[in-house]
Amino acid sequence: MPETSNALTELGVAAIREGVAKGSFSAVEVAEAFNANVAAAQQALNAFIVPTPEKALEAAKVVDADRAAGKPLGKMAGVPIGMKDLFATRGVQTTAASHILEGFTPEYESTVSQKLWDAGAGMLGKLNLDQFAMGSSNETSYFGNVISPWRRNDGGNAALAPGGSSGGSSAAVSARLCPAATGTDTGGSIRQPAAFTGIAGIKPTYGRCSRWGIVAFASSLDQAGPMARDVRDCAIMLGAMAGFDPKDATSLDMPVPDWEAALSADLKGKKVGIPREYRMDGMDEDVAKSWEQGIAWLKDAGAEVVDISLPHTKYALPTYYIIAPAEASSNLARYDGVRYGLRDMPSGGNLQDMYAATRAAGFGAEVKRRIMIGTYVLSAGYYDAYYTQAQKVRTMISRDFTDAFTRCDVILAPTAPSAAFALGEKSADPLEMYLNDVFSVPASLAGLPAMSVPAGLGLEGLPLGLQIIGRPFDEQGVLNAGLAIEQRAQFTAKPERWW
Amino acid sequence: MSEYRIQGATGEWEVVIGLEVHAQVVSKSKLFSGAATEFGAEPNAQVSLVDAAMPGMLPVPNKECIRQAVRTGMAINAPINKWSRFDRKNYFYADLPQGYQISQLYHPLVGEGEIEIGIDDKNPDNTKVIGIERIHVEQDAGKLMHDQHPTMSYVDLNRSGVALMEIVSRPDMRSPAEAGAYLRKLRTILRYVGSCDGNMEEGSMRADVNVSVRKPGDEFGTRTETKNVNSVRFVMAVVEQEARRQVDLIEDGGKVVQETRLYDPDRNETRPMRSKEDAHDYRYFPDPDLLPLELDDAFLEECRASLPELPDAKRKRYEQALGLSPYNADVLTAEAETARWFERLLSATAERQNKPEADVAKQAANWLISELFGALNKLGKELQESPISPAQGGELLALVGDGTISGSIAKQVLEKMLETGDGAVVIVEREGLKQTSDTGAIEAVIAKVLADNADKVEQYKGGKEALFGFFVGQTMKAMQGKANPGMVNELLKKALG
């Protein structure tokens, strides 16, 4: 019954959960419908590294049985999701989209994925991403590019970037291969792909979601979060992912609020800050317009709009591209061919030869570039000039936000400087690629909750996202402002199916 | 102790020594993982996902390891830094799964402290203070095994992630003997505190030995660091060999190179460990997986309250309150185990005789040091393995104290106790070893001894008074040692007029 299947894959997290709970359809039917979409799109979009249809069915059967037995159902009961292949999943290959971890099958489950399974979600598969989450276009995966389901309205068939690093997640959610997916965000890796594909995604406050079992990129920045079609779905899924974890020393030991229950688009009494430093010369006209539109919507929702200043904004990008590679250069040292993953041992070689050969073969160019940058900025004689200085600037960027939040409750800004670009368009120039993170890295450096919601389509017919940044621990404020935009944007566009 | 000098062709040289001691923290689990730490387990039997640095694994500090390091810091009178931080020391090696060691470079847990060492065997009160620069905590690495396969090396990660305290001294030592005394004293303190078992053979304590030489009064010379020396004897040998080597080198027109060296005990020499080409840039930076370590007053107070009486304080108390000789006090406090044993013996002895401890302390100390130590030594046993308990020792000493047996009979009883495991009272009863205080019986024996040795009696009376001891001996021998020595003396004097 293709009609039914198609109808089911149009549903989001809340609708599926409610339908399953009411018995309008079974969890197995939902899983089968999404499994079919995953299979049909795999060749064209390459969103998954490993589809796991049997896992989705298995979880769905448990939910259906629980419902039949009258047992209470979890927050995500019957919702099949995509899992970014940065989360360790027991018995299922976990690669971080790298050759060096190809074939690595952990005997453990990440805290966040375990929480989702415990809440009744099932796994449709492991989603493609930029290798070790390093990239803004999903062009650095060892397992090939992810192709965005979106196309420009110019009649051309240029393959577009789904954003990165959570490009498999964004492509899969927008193409209706899954109702929601996990992402991770180090400098914008949830928000930018969400913006590129017309979906919602939130990076919570640093420490809300446990990092245990997530392949590390930059420990002081990495945060997991949900990517879904709307704000409510994000609130539900984030509630299932978050929570204190004694296995992560940086985990927040705070109760998890019921974000879904407290959702409200009424912003009366709230102040929205507009950072003047984000108005950059040569800003894409579309992007500037959608920002103006967003300001108007939030006013309409009852908020007062105030101009704020985040004076160190222009230093955020260079600061990020020192700190993140520094941490990555150390975090990735464990991939050495000794205990797991790829080992390349030249005949007659010694330990050093094994390291060199394994890492040369196992890491892609972008990963190597960042390891080199990170190693350089930490080396003797350069450490103070780069790393120490970057840490100082990071503190100042944080202080900018602290000061700004004395004048406003949330901050509104664009998510990315442009709509999706074509694959290959920026991959030759790493610096141009890094510029894509200009609006997203400040909140990452400050550890603040930030989300991207769809604001509309630009001139090329591609989605644009608006970013809301909140105070530490105030995911609620961020979600509520997102909801106010969502209700006014009435974003219903979706990629036309060409695959 | 006279000043230690090396005689060179150009005159006398002084050696300057600093020690970096790695002490394994006593704790059931590792510094950042829940894995066990017991010595001698099968290779890779005590390895958690964290220790093997599996993807996505994170370190979480083990409070007990921090507590032990804090207590150690307090025991050397060092300030505890309520805010400290862990740093990563990055380098590649097959025994280092993470590719970095988590350590504390910039902000160590413990600040400057000191240790008082004895520098004169004959006078324990003659001491010198050795400064301690810092103590920080860090992870141990695993171990490579090169003898398992003809062409490959195997890795054992049991030690990987085990907590170490690195205790860094100031360059305050000036002789092999001082280095040895410092290491022994440090080990004693660690054992008292219970933060490290000090077992150097098992690798629980290793020293990096920094040595330089100079003409007395000159600036410090260039130092070398000899790594991982695992006994007091070897540390002293390293100082001696390395100082000699440096003096010879300089006097031959060479220059000491700052480098790391290894000690080869078989050849009794040090040699360079790695060349300059391999010099590491460790790229230290704060570990982003860990928040700064912040300690509150309640925790510090608990650490302080849990500290035992430390060796220096105990030694002084033994001398001043118990009246022991400095030598005995020093022997009894040198090891925490010995002091514990002595204190149990002392309380049992005092209780049995219903006397204050100070009245029986000398008796107990002398017996423990000259009798029991000797007997255990013959059996090849440590005090902890003594078949005789402190309570049984107290029982024996009480029999001497109340005159039931003499000191020499006590030696026999001790031997029988060791043989049979029976208590002193039982043995004395069974073997009829009670000492005779029967005047008549003793007088009868004395009469016989004097009659049998009439010639010696003559000599004695002629002025050879030293023969008195001979008569005592003969009398005691005839009575199988069971006569009350005091009465024998008295009655003999009377009989000899």
C-alpha cells in the first residue's frame, strides 16, 4: 500500500509516537515504510553508511508488543531514527566515516544512542558524515559524498551539499528517509546542515548530552543533538537524549526539563538580541532578507527586539580553527593500528613505520590537515602564540555572550552565510569552506544552546535557516523562539523526489 | 657523616642529586577507569574500554586516587592546591593506547613540601631536610613484551591507566647515601600513609635519578636523568657511577650533555637512552575531557583526619614518652608495620603486667629487636609473617616481668613457641621451666658447686674476684637455668663469705 507508506513517512516524531500509541498504525508499519525509503534512496543520496532495517523492525516489534501488553511506552516509542555514524553502536560497524575505523564494530553502545533505544526508538541505519565530523559539506567521508535531496530551481541538476558534518542526517530527514536523526555539533555541524536542507536541529548546552561513546573530534566543543522536521520533534528527541552521565566528566549534573511540555510560541516579555557584528559586508542578500523577516516574526510573537554587540565575533573563526584541531590532533592519536581498526604494516617495518603507514592510509586529506594544524599550534615555541592565545579569546567570546544576555533573552542570527552550495564548489579551498561556520562557531566556543529552524526558500529555491542562540541551560528559550518562527514561516517546502 | 667528595685529577668534586619518584597509588581501581589494579594478573585481564582507548571512551577521575595523593602531600607538609588541572602529554608508543598520558604539568595537585632524612646511622637526631618541589598525579603506561614471538612485540595493558604520584625532589642531595636515605624515608612515609606499598621489586616505586657534578661552591652543572631505577641500592649505584662518569668526562675536556640515560645493573653503568633526533615535543595542553579538579574544605579535612601518626612524630614520642633509646626508636619506627606490631606488643605486655606502657616499653623494645627479630631472621621471615602474635609476645614478657622465668629461659621458651605454636604459659608449665626461688634447693646446689671446685674457691678468696661469674654459671647450669638469677647471686656471695 504505497499510499499508506508515503503517508507514514510524511509524519514526524510526535505524530508517529501518537499514532502508534493510539493504534492508528503499528510501529512495524512505520519502520517498514522508512526502511523502504532508505533502500530506495541509498544509491542516489548515499545518506547511510550502513542501513540496519532489521534493527528498526526489531525495535518496532518490541514497541508493538509492549503496547499490546498494555505496558507504558517511551518518549520515542515506535519512532525509527537515523544514527550519525559517530555514535558507537554495539554490534554495528562504527566508522566516523573513516577508512581507519572501517570494519570497527564496538562492543559498547554510546550513552545517547542507548537512551534513545531505551525510549523506544529504533535504528534505521548509521548515517554518513564528514570524516571524524570534520567538514561543512559532507565531502570528506571515506564512504563518498552525501548528495542533498534539494536541487536549485534553475533547472540544472547540480548535486548540492547537504551541509556538514551531519550531512547524512540532514539529507535523510529532509528526504523523508527518517523522521529524525542524531547529529553532533562541534562548530555548527547540526545547525548548518539543518539550514541547508530545510529542517530543524538543536545543539544543546555543552554537557547536556553525554559524549560517552561518541567518537571524539574536539572534546571541549562536541555536543550531540537532534535533527528533525520541526521544533516539537527536536524538543521530544532532545529530552530522550539528554541527561547526566557519570561516565562523562564534563556532563551536566542537572535535571532535564520537560521541554516539550513547556513549548510556547508566545514571546511576550522576551527580548531578542540582534548582534550587529553578524551583519557582515557582502552578506548574501537572501540571507539578509530572511534575517529581517525573522526579526519581524519574533516581534509579531510579542518579543522586543534589541541591538546587541558581540565585539569579538570576528575572532571566533580563527579561535575555533586553533582549538578544535589542537584537541583533534590529540584525540585522534589513538588510531594507531595497534589495537583496532586499520593496520598497515610495511614488510620489514618497525613501530614507527606502522604508525606512518596506517595513519597515511587511514585518514583522509581534511583530517590530516587538521591533525597537522593541531600539532603545529600545540608544539613548543608556538603553544603560547596560538593555543594559549586562542583560549584567552575563547574566554572573551564567552564574556561577550554573558554581557549580551544581560540585555536580551535569546539572540537571532542567520545559521549560515548562504544557502547550500554545490558539491565541489568550495572543496578546493579549505579557508572558504571554513568560512561557512562563521555564524555557528561563536555559540560552540561559548558552549551555548543554539538551534536552526527553516525560515523559507531563497531565490534559488533552496532552504535558508535562522539561528537562535540562548543562555546556558536555556534550551527552552531557544526552542520557544524557534517555535514562534516556525509557526510564522509556515515552511512546508520539501525536496521534490528525483531519486 | 663526612662530606662526600669525588677525587678528580683537578681536585675535589661535589655531586648534586634530585629524584623524581613515581609511586603507584594504592587504590582498587585505576586513575580514570573502573578497572582493577592488582599486581600479577594475566596480561590484559585488567583493562577497561577506557584503558584500551577505544573510540569515544572518556576518563573520569577516581576520587580515591586523588585522596591518596592529597594525604601524601599533607604528610610531607605541602600545601594542597584546591584547584588543579590535568594535562595531556602527547607521544606515540605502543604501550600508550590514547597516544597521550594524562598528567599534571601546569597546575599540580600538591605544592612544595619537605622530608627530613637521617644522615648519621649512629645518631638518628642528626638530620637534613630535603625539599620536595611538587607532587602530581598521572597515568601509568602499559608494558611491551618482547619475548612472546620471534618477530612481534606484544602489549599488556594491565598497568595502563594505573594512578601514579610523581614526587619531585629539589636538587638537595649531595651523596649516594643521602639519595638512599631520602628514598627509604619517602617509602616509609608512603607506607605509613598507606598511599603506596613502596614495593620496588613489583615496580610500585621507581625513581628517575638526576645527577650533576660541580666544584664545591660553583653553580649547578648540566644534569643527566637516569630513568626508572627500581631499588635503593641501584639509585645509590647510579649516583656513584654517573658522578664518576661526569667528572672523568669533564676532566678529559668533554661536556656533560643533558640527556636521559638507563642503568644497566649487570654492568653497573649508565648509558644514553635515546638520541637527540628522537627528542619529543610532548605538546602538553589541558585535557579537554576533564574539568579542573576542585577540592572543598570538607574533603581536605577528611584527608587530614585520616592521616596516621607519621614516623618522625612517632620516633620522638617513643624517645620522649616511652624512654626508648634513639636507636631503638629509630628501628621501631622505620617501617609502619614494625611500629604497629610494637605498639600491639607494648599494649599486651603492659596489660598483662598491669603496668603503665612506659614502664615496660624498654623491655618490649629490647625483646622485639634483639630476640624476635633474630629468631625471625633465622627462619627467613618478615615481622608480618611472624608465627608469634604481639599478644603471645606480651604473655612471654609478662612471665619474665613477674620472675616466673629468667631472661635466658625466655629465649628457650621463644624457640619452643616458634616450634610448636603454643603459648608461653603452656610451655613453661609443660616443660617445667619455672624458675626456682627455693633457697634450700639453690643452697644445696651451690654447696656442691663449691665443693667440686675447691681450687677455684681458693683462688677467688685469694683475690681473683672475676671467678664469681664462673660460680654463677656453674650453679645456673646445674639447675638447667631455672634458678632465680638474683637469688643465686645473693646466696653465692653469702656462701663465699
